Amino acid sequence: QLQLVESGGGLVQPGGSLRLSCVASGFTSDHYVIGWFRQAPGKEREFVAALSWSGGSTYYGDSVKGRFSISRDRSRNTVHLQMNSLKPEEPAVYYCAASVRPYNILAISTTKQYDSWGQGTQVTVSS
């Protein structure tokens, strides 16, 4: 059974940085994708970034390109999301998700592509 556990959320000032982590377990192969999404109150879940675990390819939502970075630590089965220059409009619950479906770059930013979700971690951006 796939299991994802996020950590690293908290309070940060505008312009500050935060690093989220997602520990993934239960996979039977290396062919899966880990994605990060965020959801603010009253809004739809938004794609932030994704990483192909086997090949290391990365993908980003337009609103975070150049500021956020996704990476993996194979030894710890962990995916990190480094968030820099956080904006006041970016507070949300951040979720990591896993997809074991056939690789589909066109769908990688959609929630329906993902099979399992973590419980989420709250990020608050405020001065």
C-alpha cells in the first residue's frame, strides 16, 4: 500500500523560504511520479511540481517556475520541495501525491493522474 507523509510546513514571511518533504513508501518499482499540489480555502487544488522517480525529470507549474525546486533523496525515499521567494498569496495546504500509472507528461499536472495522497502540510505566508 502506497503511503506518503509530508512535513516541513509552517509560518514564513513574504519573500522567505521553506522546504517541504514527502517520504514515500510501499512502491514495488521505481516507475512512479511524485507530485506536489496546493489548495487554498475555497480554491481548486493547484499543481505545483512533479518529479519522475526513476529518471529524475522535473516539471513545474507556471506560477512557481524559477522560485520552487523539486528534488529527490534516494537513500531516504524522500522528495523535497524547496520554496523560495514565497508570496503572500501562496498560503495553502500543500499535498504530495504519487502516480504509478503509465507515464503521461500531458496529465502530470492533473489531480486525476495521481493514485495516492498525503495528509497535507499547512504553509502560511504572513508578516
